[in-house]
Amino acid sequence: MGEKRRNFIGGLFLVVVLLSGCVSGDVDVNIWPMPKSVKYGGETLQLSKDFGLETSGTNFSDHFGDIERWFFEILQYGIDESYDLYIPSNGDSVYAHLQAQTVYGALHGLQTFSQLCQFNFETKTIEVQQAPWSIADEPRFSYRGLLIDTSRHYLPLPTIKKVIYPMAYTKLVLLLIFVSGFGNITMGVGYPQLWPSPSCQQPLDVSNEFTFEVIDGILSDFSKVFNFKFVHLGGDEVNGSCWETTPHIKYWLRKRQMNASEAYEYFVLRAQKIALPHGYEIVNWEETLRNFGSKLSPKTVVHNWLDRVGGGLVQKAVAEGLRCIVSNQENWYLDHLDATWKQFYMNEPFTNITNPEHQKLVLGGEVCMWGETIDTSDIEQTIWPRAAAAAERMWTPLDQLARHPRKVRGRLSRFRCLLNQRGVAAAPLSWLGRDAPTGPGSCYNQWLYNYNTVQKK
Ligand SMILES: *[C@@H]1O[C@H](CO)[C@@H](O)[C@H](O)[C@H]1NC(C)=O
Ligand SMILES: *[C@@H]1O[C@H](CO)[C@@H](O)[C@H](O)[C@H]1NC(C)=O
Ligand SMILES: *[C@@H]1O[C@H](CO)[C@@H](O)[C@H](O)[C@H]1NC(C)=O
Ligand SMILES: *[C@@H]1O[C@H](CO)[C@@H](O)[C@H](O)[C@H]1NC(C)=O
Ligand SMILES: *[C@@H]1O[C@H](CO)[C@@H](O)[C@H](O)[C@H]1NC(C)=O
């Protein structure tokens, strides 16, 4: 052990004990999301009673909690998330080896390891089947996000935590919390002078210098407290009618010979100029690209939502050298309950983008849980398992992804049962989001019931 330890600098050691050499038949790999490279055998191992974790070549201690805590504290975009996991199958006592460059890679590796462990109800032990395992893994995209919206319904902290844990299980790394729209009232509650008028409260008063001072102040405070790389400056669905009808703003517009759409452009570009010196990467919704794309900062990340992937907007953004995040609403908006898990799985960010230089500008994607029809009572089953389907699209290399969703239905169905076992209220796989089970029986068969029921109807 001492010798080996030195060979695995930066590694983590998981201790498992070989049980028997029984060869199982042709079994599927039940890991979600599917790793980049997987090799396995036919032996079954049993976790030892004193199963534990030893670390070496790292300052992290061997307590899971230590590693987990760091995962949440220093999460950063673009960091090395790769890991190698090797579980040998020979010898009396075998050690699983997990090697990673960062704590993120280590945690992803532990998540994968946990999915290889199964409880055997007959022997009452935890088994690792299909050993030896050799897994080399890293994400396809660094930007793998889930947005939740706390502005339409209050979401208490325990609810937000319940969303975070399954994110780690699916290797999603960015939780984006929508607090308020670009021009929304929450900001205005503290500062009513940001409104055009008490009766017309959004978008924020473009004619008032104080508006931009407040934006600057907020971004400055945020940059001191949080180590975020991106700031989302919005810019979607802006309706300038309050600007055109409020006398002092109308006067300001006339003096500058601007109409509302020009004022919207002025507002977005000025907000960009404020954010850049604070060191942020700026995200703006796709409307900004459509309306005044050539004037956006070259550092802008365009956030797609209206246009279907392959429809042209994402292609246009990357062709112009701008980076892009994919969230097209018909496939990756979780509040669209008629968007099936299959659509979530099949939504390919590279659709119609073949140039490798352009592909590099696609940072990844974000599934969005807008909050009009969810609150604590139904958020989990609206998010899962559909967000998990998208998570594999964002994690697994393109050539490893299934061409047809039926190829992954069984594996995703098992993963959703694992989520249930871990206490996550993930819904059965069916046509609609947050469907309930339609009949008695094993969790593993629920998609069959739903499938048959819907087929018969
Ligand atoms: C452990 O911490 C020490 C002191 O902060 C540092 O010099 C060293 O590089 C760290 N080692 C690793 C492997 O991160
Ligand atoms: C803004 O917030 C108010 C509640 O303060 C809500 O009624 C309204 O729908 C929100 N508007 C947008 C665009 O989010
Ligand atoms: C903008 O807001 C005004 C006033 O609320 C409304 O009458 C108008 O229909 C809105 N325009 C659009 C394009 O939504
Ligand atoms: C605003 O002004 C610009 C420049 O004159 C013009 O191209 C655009 O059509 C105007 N938009 C509206 C909504 O009137
Ligand atoms: C991709 O490009 C082809 C050829 O221009 C076009 O027919 C298709 O609609 C585009 N979009 C998708 C989603 O395939």
C-alpha cells in the first residue's frame, strides 16, 4: 500500500474487498451520466465493513465531509473536472484508486463510484459488480447549469438544498438563482427612484444616472463577496412602454432623439461597460444579439432561449466570435411540461455547427426552471429526471451519446429510481414533466406503465 500510494499522487483510495469471482452475464453499464471511457469485467466485489477513504498527494483530509465542503466553497467555472477510477478485481483485498487534479474531479469520481455500488438484499452487503472497472472521465462542456427562479414563488433554503444534491449526482455544476428581472421590482423596493413611476415600474428608469450607480454598486459588492466568473445582465422581453409614457423619460428620450428600442440598446451596452471593469464575463439574452449584435462587447456570452438549436441563432453567435450558452425553451425549459425527457436528452448544442473553432465557443447549456407554476410542493419532480437527461447531453462526449433516446430509457429509468432511493422526488419517465406513477409495481417498471397507458389512450 505504501508503495502504491506514492504512485498515485493526488489520488484517493477507496478500500473494497474481493468477494468472489463469479462471472455475471452480459450486463449493462448503469452509470448516469455515461463516462467518457468505461471498461469493465465480470467479477463481483463486496465492500469491506471498514470501507474507508485514504487520500494522498493532497491537502484534503480523508473525510468525505472535508471534500464536500470544498466542492461548494470554491466551485469555479472552467476548472479541471477530470478523474480516473480504477477498481481491480484480483487479490484478497483490493483498493479502488481514484485520481483527480481537483476536488471537483474527485467528487465526480466518488459519484460514479457510488453508482457502481449496489445493495444485495440476500447477503446484506454492498456489492460492486462487473469488476474490474477502468473509467476515465471528463466533461464535454464546462458550463452545465440549472436555473431556479425565486422571484415568482418563495423557495426556502431547505428546498434549494434539495435541488443542489441531485445536481451533484448528475454532475451539473452551476446553480443559477434568478432573483429578479432586469427591471423588476425587488430592486425597486429599496430604491423607488429606479422606477419610471409608481404606476409604471419597469424596466428601470433609463434616464436616471442613479440607476447605473446602483447597478455598479451591486456588481461591485457582488464581486467582493462571490468569486463568480459570469454575471447575467438579462436584456430579454424588455418592454419600453413605461419609458414612452412617463413624462420625464419621454422628455429625456426626445432630447436625445431616441426611441424605446434605442434606449434599450443604450441601457444594455451601458450596463456591459459597467460590469466589465469588475472582471465579469457578461451574459446577455439572445434578443441583444438579434437587435444590436455588432455593438455587443466581444466578451459577451449570448444566452439562447427563443430559438431552437440549429435554427440559426447559436450558429450566428459563434460565427460572429461570441460565446454562447444553450437553453432553447422548447427543449430545455423545465416549466414547459410538454417537453419530454427525450427532448431534453436529444437537444444537441452543436446542431448545424460543424466548424471546430465555432464549436469551442459553445460553452454548454442551462436548463431553466422558471417559477410561475412551481413552488416547494412540486419543484423536485418538475426538475428531475428531465434535467438529468440534459445533464448527460452536457457531460458525455458527443460520439458516446445515444442516437436514439430509447437506447438510454432503461438506464435513465434506473437512475431516476436511484434518485428516489436517495430521497429525491424525481418523477417517472413519461411524456409530460412531473407525471405521477400510474400503477403499482417496481420503480424500474414505472416508465413501462406510463408508456403503455399513454399508448393505449
Ligand atoms: C498543501 O498546502 C501547502 C501549504 O499551503 C502548499 O504549499 C502545498 O502546495 C499544498 N499541496 C498540494 C498538493 O496542494
Ligand atoms: C416582478 O415582481 C413582481 C412581484 O414583486 C411580480 O408580480 C411580477 O410578475 C414580476 N415581473 C417580472 C417580469 O418578473
Ligand atoms: C408593453 O406593455 C404595455 C403596458 O403594460 C402593454 O400594453 C403592451 O402590450 C406591451 N407590449 C408588448 C410587446 O408586450
Ligand atoms: C427606432 O429608431 C431606429 C433608428 O431611427 C429605427 O430604425 C427603428 O425602427 C425605431 N424603432 C421603433 C420601434 O420605432
Ligand atoms: C440545420 O440546417 C439545415 C440545412 O440548412 C436546415 O434544413 C435545418 O432546419 C437546420 N436546423 C436543424 C434543427 O436541423
